[in-house]
Amino acid sequence: MIQSTHSTSDPRLAAIDTTAHSPGAKALAVGRDHLSTAHSQALSAALARTPEARPEVVARGKALAADPSYPSAEIIGRVSALIVRSADLTEID
């Protein structure tokens, strides 16, 4: 069983309402921890309403791909410097 890693005496945690917020919400209680499915159901419904591809984002991507100055030389330089400074993980034992 996974044990809780937080202290219940922490005053910041006292302000968090862990009870279900909707009348139809189901909660699973294990000791002091609770899992509410109300928010996950709302998230699933919102994701179902979201289109697979957003035309405005696709259009922006196409415009950037066609722009020969994107990304700028400055951005390429900064990214390449980060790559050069990063650790080579194949050499770590």
C-alpha cells in the first residue's frame, strides 16, 4: 500500500477541501485519503468536446514551417549551447 507522504498537521493542508463537490460524485476512501471522480468525469467530458486538431494551431505551424527565418539564429545558438553543455548520459556508470 502506498503511504501518504504529507503531514496532516500542516496548516496549509487544512485549507484544502478534499470532499466531493457534486452530489453525484463517487468517492473512494482509503484511510484518510479520498479519491473523487467528479473532476475526472468533467475533464473527460471537456476532452471529448475538444477537436482532435485545432485549425488555428495547424495554420500557425504551417506558417512557421514555411518561414526560412524561423527559428532565429539566436534561438538556434542558445539551443545548441545547451546541447553542448549537457551531460553525455552514455558515459555515466
